[in-house]
Amino acid sequence: MSQAQPRSCDPTPAGRDRTAGLDRTAERERAAGTAPAAGRARTAVLEVTAGRPPELLRLPGGLWLRRRSSTHAVALNRAVRANLDHLRPWMEWAAEAPTRARTAELTRAGSAAWEAGTDFMYLAGLDTEPDGVIGAFGLHGRIGPGALEIGYWVATGYVGRGIATAAAGALTETALALPGITRVEIRCDRANAASAAVPRKLGYRLDRVTAIAVRAPGETGRQLVWVKERPGAVRDGHLADGHLRDGHPLADGHLADARLRDGRLPEDGQ
């Protein structure tokens, strides 16, 4: 994207167990510009792990990920509003600027989601700018049991510094260390080269390409689903050791157009 990533990690309030409530929250997220999953509709989610990740992750170079709280709402709102043009091609919720009240509301929902064990949202910052927000990251329990999805975006002034890769790498290790979690996914539109570069650098495998509705200006409707499993976990996806089930290899993490049929791998959806 420029490095705003299609699956936003500024993110998903959860801790809800009713689809109607999730749908209403998704609408609020889209309006507030702080939606996870680029504002995609979510299904009901229960606790995905009995554990909780660290509230502070320190990374090399003075980079940190800190659990998002109400004290960060003003800084987060400022960061989102300053990066709307940067985020808009890949984030449905970036179509309009969020109000501070909406950001605060979603921040409270995010805190409840953390306590409920369904989603774990972080803000990224630097020791040299302790009061600033340079991106948002999250672990989201929206892809089924035993798994978490990483979402993220990085502010335009910090693109190209390896921040998304470093933070997503730390969250990958953190997620796979949680009780009951054996798989982590990163999803992005196939046109979002900057976002796709992150899982590729981290050793994720490209599991499949699926067709989804286009919700943001830069999207093609072809979503790449990248997967990384806990060592020893049994794979049940479409790829094994970088190959499709029919034995054809992947080249540099990309699927050739000839391998796709309606945006899917040959046996996807059959």
C-alpha cells in the first residue's frame, strides 16, 4: 500500500457473542475509521484463547507495541486523520475522518475485547516520540478456532523502515505462544504489494487466493491468505511446503494468473 495495510489493526472491538451486535459495531468501526479487517462484516466470536498476550512488546530500534487504551484515543484519532489519504485505497473505513468521540468509543470496545479474549489491539510507537502513534496492529479472533489474524497499518511518514515487518513478526511469535493457538494468518488484496511483502519476509506461506467483495478503491477483489503455523501443527490448507496439492510449486510467493480460476486456487471452494 504504501504501507498502510488492507487489514487494519486499529481494530476490532469484540467480546461480543451476538451477530447483530457485531454488525452494529462493524458499522461504527467503518464510520470511525478505526475498524479492523478493513471494516469487513464479522461473525460471532467467542474467546479464542484462555491466555492473554503481553501488554507491552519492545522491539529493536526503540520500537514498541503497547496495548491500546483510552489514554491513547486522542493520539490515535490524530494519527488516523493525518493518514486518511494514505489509508483510503485499502481501508473501507478510511473514506471519512473519525471523530474523537467515535475513536474513544471503539477504544473502549477494544479494551473489552481484550478482556474477553477475542481480539488484542496494539498501537505502535517509538521511544523518541513517546506520545505519538505511528501505526496500529492487532490479533483478531475472526477466522475460526485455534487461529488469530494479524491486521496492521503504518503511518505514511514511517513507511519503508521495516516497522510493519518487525511488529508483525513479534505478534506472530506472541500469537503462537498463546494457549490453543496453532495458526496465524495475514490477509491482503493481491494489488497491495507492500502489505503482501510483510508475510513473505516473515516466512508465511501463501495458502490460497479467494474472491471477496471490493470495499475500498485500491482493491481487486482477490484476497491473498498467508498462513504460519506453530511448529508441528498439522496443515489442513491448500498448500504444503510451498506447493499446491497437485505438486506445482509457487514462485516467490506469487500465484501465476494461469493458476487462478475465478480468483481461487484450482480446488478452492470445491
